[in-house]
Amino acid sequence: MVGHLGAQQLIGLRLVDGKGVKVGRIGQVYFDDQTDVPRWVTVSRGMFRHGENFVPLRGAQAVGDALRVPFAKDLISTAPIFPIDKHISVADEDRIYRHYGIQPDPPEPMPTHFAPRGRHAKVPQQPRGPFAAPSYDQPQV
């Protein structure tokens, strides 16, 4: 996606379209709620424009002192604008995806090494009864 750049380094960078045409400066970075990965940036298109347009980071590349996205400037300029001081809803995300003509990312499966631990984790129950297999980690009577 954005290679070696972190979210803080994205803020203030020039955003250019797929042809290298300057769109504006990146104002905010929005993260995926489940994965905590940057998914969107907002772009400010000048002093006299109100609001910032949302742009997906899918396919973005750092190029010199700018971030290039695979979308045309005209498409970015007509992208949805939402209040930048609030969380964007799933409906808002869907609206952005539709605008850019892309499908949402499939949910990523939870890695197995993140299994619950501690007092809230479920302890596997040993089968009980006359047909249960013997447990070899406890002494037999």
C-alpha cells in the first residue's frame, strides 16, 4: 500500500493522481476498525474549498515527496465529503467504495495466536463419564 511511510508521515504530503497530477495535500488518515491499518486519507483541495474528500489508500504508492493513488483527479474531486472530526460509518465507507468503483476489502481472519488468554479464556473440558478416554496428565486411581 504505502510502503515504508507511517500514518503520521502521510499527513501534509502532496496527493497526486494516477497520472501524477497534483490533487491537494493529505489532511487526515483513517484506520480500519478491525485491523488498525490505514485505509483512507482525506485530501484538502485548496483554501476556498470546504471539507476534505476521502480517498482510498488501496494501490497507493510513495513517489518522491508525494503519495500517488490510482484514481483520476476529477474522480477524487467529486468524492464524498464527511466531517473529518468524526468516525466514518460502514454506510459512509460503502458510499466511498461505490464512488471509486471498488469492492470493500474482505475481512481478515483472526490469527490463531491471538486466542483468548487469562481468566476469561475457556479451558478445554475433559470428557467425563464411563466412556471417556483416560487422561494421562493426572494420576489414575
